[in-house]
Amino acid sequence: MVGHNFIEKLVASEAYDNFEVHTFCEEPRVAYDRVYLSSYFSGKTAEDLSLVKPGFYETNGVTVYLNDKASNIDTQAKTVTSAAGVTITYDKLIMATGSYPFVPPIDGNDRDGCLVYRTIEDLDAMKEVAARGKVGVVVGGGLLGLEAAKALVDLGLETHVVEFAPRLMPVQLDDELETDMVLFSAGIRPRDDLAKKVGLELGPRGGIQINNQCKTSAPDVFAIGECALHEGMIYGLVAPGYAMAQTVVNQLNAEPASFTGADMSTKLKLMGIDVASIGDPHGTDENALSYVYENGPEEIYKKIVVTPDGKKLLGAVLVGDAEDFGNLLQIMLNDMDLPEHPDMLILPNRDGSASSLFGPDALPETAQLCSCYDVSKGDIISAVEGGCCTMSDIKATTEAGTGCGGCVQLVTSVLNNELEKRGVEVNTDICEHFKHTRQELYHICQVEEIKDFDTLIAKHGTGCGCEICKQAAGSIFASLWNAYALEPDKIALQDTNDNYLGNMQKDGTYSVIPRVPGGEITPEKLIVLGQVAQKYKLYTKVNGGQRIVLFGAQMNDLPAIWRILVDAGFESGQAYAKSLRTVKSCVGSTWCRFGLDDSVTMAIALEDRYKGLRSPHKIKMGVSGCTRECAEAQAKDIGLISTEKGWNLFVCGNGGMKPRHADLFATELSTEQVFKYVDRLLMFYIKTADRMQRTATWMDNMEGGLAYVQDVVINDSLGMGDELEKQMEALHQTYECDWKKAIENPEFTKRFRSFVNVDTPAEQLFVQERGQIRPATEDEKLAGIAVEIKQIA
């Protein structure tokens, strides 16, 4: 990570044109995010974790040697030679060899099933062993050890943690603990073997000795990151490594720079619990004062350590609630005075008296907000003055929040504060006509049982409304009451697709996509689709959701097409709506020799339960009968994968422009538990999401993220589980097929006439290609190649 960060910084610097950059990488892939390594077990892929943007090295002329480590350095000849025999002459050499996991010197530590927790290859090995085992033991009870233990839990293993003292302490089980896997996570050691081999100066306990310029004992050789020893300290966090990288880059740009140490404060989520440490949390000064707040029922522990006079903050520990991490860190780093009663910093803030200490204005412009990329409050102010108005703008301009992510809350606070000072209103109103968010409008409509837009805007808005609030209201009415899109007072609340119960294509025709639950379809229904396509001269294609799509339908033909399909037992697939689109499935245990459960039956049951469900954005589901994942369930909003012990539930994934792997939500579920959890999750999403917000973005933006949603859905932490299930059941019971309802009411079908005074359809020009029609291009129309659809035999 540090090595790649150095290259990124060098590439962005003015001096880059003066250098030809080569980098050796022992692993088979480019740099990836080790901070979030555990997410590999909850659905993330190696590509998701990659820190290197596609084409970055190629575009910038950086030569990368994968699967090839540097094996020798000649500091006199200034050459580096790799294990594969590649020799490069250097002017400047940067060693970012990192660290390696410490394995206690105990008998049997090299047996099969004894692994370490460091690389993606290590994780793949863990998966392989876990697939055939039941019990796992983690050696090491520190932060990394507990994070490794969480990984074993995610793999479905019975997990034990043992701590390494003078010897292993196997939880008092008579020094024996039968296990299928031993995972060593007992700390790290600097990777200094190459430095030692070539005679660089090392520390007494290892680490490449560096000075304040990150220079080693050899000329023109620098060391950065976890391999470097600075004033007796090995820094095991990314932020100090990035600071070292910047120090070297500055020198290569002929700018003075020094690394004088780094704050080791850190915040992370450990097994779903927020944990933070600031400064000196143990109070090494014997005269220091400590204040402790402990809330047993809510599992919250807070401690601050202050100077003997109570005026300065020395350190803090936060467990269970780390919301104030950014504020406390800034108070310490900027040597800010504490209030008369320092304990008010951690006690519940019941009177607002501590708020003045925590405001963005209390911070000096020199305050470092993002330690990963050394972004100060002044940098954020400059970015705002340069036109940045959103966190996305700030991230793109300053990189703040793109590293570990721990600074996002504080940076957002500073951003909003600066925007307000400049007269830029920061609000979450859905539009100018309502001083409410989408969530608030949903709540208002639910509580007051408002079912039409005129009532809603008369009671809670101003003006006549716009596309934004009207369509949001239409979606809310459908989510709450199954309101029908073609009702006279609802038509104005729909977009073009909902207005005509089909997706308008580029040439003005519509697509017809019937629901095919779970992708299962009878030969008889296939024949009907073929007959419809032949009769109305439609283009046919199987889409990515296991649906057969009929393209090229003219508006006036839609009711007749729907009637044929409904009579044959089809329903609308609602591909035009922000609702459940598809539930993709493999053939499962009924046909596949690898299948562990009947994925088709489960997929059909899901589709029957949630068909017609209107939501802030479209919803897709997938069900796989085994971990071979043929249905791509981990790329769906709701995904199920069958295991020998039940269903594993994945949530909030999606494909599209910004693909996101789903997160593992719960394991070993019965069918009853699956529907219980999905009912609650989807209704909670509908209740709390923003307008046009996918489930992935919704959960990422939810304070507490995955852990919070799990607590709400699984543990019913808000006490609304039964209510959410009842709301889903009510929607299920009142579902009606859009197409069937349309063709049964002549008033609705009137909308589907091209002209009110003639039955002749509008002229539509097509060309034939591969035995089917497609819309003609403008050039083809001008050249006379295209013909009207009625002329195609």
C-alpha cells in the first residue's frame, strides 16, 4: 500500500518527468487494501480491494514486475536484481518491503492447516481449509487477532482465540484444543531481510534504520512504511507510511521535507463494534488524571486521560461508540484547552454545553483532518473556494476520505460549515416544493394516510410540485398503498415508462417483458411468446435477468399483446418500474449434481412474495443452489446461496455503472428466517432510503452501515420488526398485475392509442438483421434501406 502510494504521489508531482519508474512486486497482483482485508470474506473480490485504477501504471509509464521480488541490491554499482534475474540500475531506490506476520516458534507451526492472515493468497488458503473443517483457532488476541477471528466466524467455523504470553495459553483446556485450522495473527515484524543481506543499518530488534528524511545508511536509498525504523519506532498504520512516502516525494522534487513521527491514534470496527484509541490511552504519566464512562446495557465504554491540571487531553479510548473520535483527536493534536469539567467530553451530552468544543470553527486551519493524505482544514477551505460543494468533489480534489475513511464525518462537517458561511444552503429537502426529505414524506403519508399528491402538497408543501417530488410521491403511494400508476390522479406522478407500463426504446416503441419467476418457463408459454413476436413483428432476446424481452411494440398494440400474455398465465415483469425486477436462479438440487437446495423453488417463492413491491430504486435478487454461484447472487440487492447448513443471505449488491459486491448478512438460515429478514430489510429500506437510492448506497450511507442494518433486522433493535413484516404482508395481499388491471378497464386502455381519430399506428422504420428487426439508423432511413414494419413478411 505504501509503495503504491509513493508511486501515485510521485506521478502527480512536477518532477515525475525526470524519472523512469520500475517496481517489483512479490505477489501476483498489484497493490490492494489490507485495511479492509476481512471484507474478502463478506463478498468483496480482489478487484474490489485493488488500490490501482485500471490502466494507471500503463498510462503513466510505470514498469511493474509481478510475482518477482527484489533479491539483491548492489549499493556501490546502484543496481537491483530480482529473483527472476531482472537487473535495474537506479538513481534513487525506495524500499517499501512492508512487514511479515510473526509466527510463534512452537512445535508444529508448519503443519497443514497452520496459516497466517496477511495476503489474499492467505485468505484463499483459509477458505480452502475452512471448506473441509469445523473448528478454527486464532493465535493472538490483539486487534489483528480478533479481526482474524471474525474472518473465521464468517467462514462458518467454531472459533477460539488464544493469547501468546511466555507460552501459548489454550484457554485452560488442558493444553489441548482439537482444531482444523490454526491461524497465526500474533503481530508483525519488519521485512528487513534484503536490507540485512546488503549491509544496511538495522535496529537492535529489526527494521531498516532511517533518519528524518527517510534515508537509510546507504546513499540514495530510502525506506518507508512498516519496514522502516524511525527513532526506535516501527509504524504499523498506513497513515505514517503515507507521510513517509510524501517526505521522499518532496525531496525528489527538490523540496525540503522531514518525517518527525506520526500520531498512532486509530479508529476501526472490530467484529462489528466501533473501537478507537487516541494518544496515550493508558496514562503513562503517573500524575495524569483519568475519567471513565461506562454504559453496560448499551455496551459503551469511554475513557479520557488528561494532564494533572485538567487543561489538556493526553489520550482516550472509545468502545461501542466512537462518534467523537474525530473531535477528541483534534482537541489533542491541536493542544486545545479543555472545559472546566473534562468529563463532559465523554458523558452523554444532555444540555448541549459541550457542543462549542466540537464545532468545525473551533479547529485551526492547520488541523490535519485526513492523516492518510495529510489534508488539513485549510485544504478543505481552499477546495470549497475552488468550487467543491460535495464530499465527492472533496474526495476527487484532495483525496480526503479515500484512505481508511475514518475522517469522512469530520471532513463533511467542515465542508458543510464552510458552505453555510458562503451562503450556500446545506439541506436535505427533496425539492423546492417540500421542506422535507423523502423519508419524512414517506412517514407523513403513512401516519396521515395521505394517498394523493394534491392533499400532500396542500398540507405539507408549496406551489404545484415538480418531476422530482411528484415522482417521489407516486413511488411512496405505491410503496404504502399499492397505488396504481394509471389511476387518474396518479398519472401525472409517473415517468414515461410507468405511464405506459413498458420501457420506451430509442425509436419510440416499447419493450414487453413478462414475469418469468425464477427463470422457469413451460414450453407452452415459450410458444405463446413466439406467436406474439411473430404476430406483432417483434425483436426477441433473453436478457441478463433470465427474462425473454420483446422489443419494438407500438403503443397502440400494447393492450392487445398484454391480453394474449395474461390469458396465457403471464404477469407484468414490471421492468419499467422502480420495483422488484427479477429473481435469477440456477437449476439447483433438482437437476445439478452440485446443488445443495432447490434454488428454483426458493426463487419463485421470493418473486411471488415481492412482485409489485415499489421502492426508491429497482431491486434485483438471485438464488444459487451452491457456492459455485451460477445465479450471481452476490451481485444482487438480495442474494441467497445454499449451504449444507441452510441459506446464506447476502444484501445490498448491484451491477450497473458502479458495481458493488453484496455483503454477507446472515448465515445458515431456514426458509422462514430468510423471508422474515428480507421482509424487514426491504421495508426498512423503503422507509428510510433517499429518492432514487440503490440499496448499496443506502446501506453505505447509513450510519453504522452493515452492522446497524443487521441489528435492526436480525435483533429488532428498533422494536419495529413485526410492523415491517405486517406492512410487507399487506402489500403482498393487495398485489394486482399492472397489465391485467389495464386491460380490464376501458378507461385505462384509452391511453394506448397513437391517434384519437384513427386506428392506424404511427410509421415505424426498421431494418432486418440476423433474421430479426432492429430500429433503423438515420443514415439507413435516408438511404432508403429501412422499411415500415407492416412491409416485413
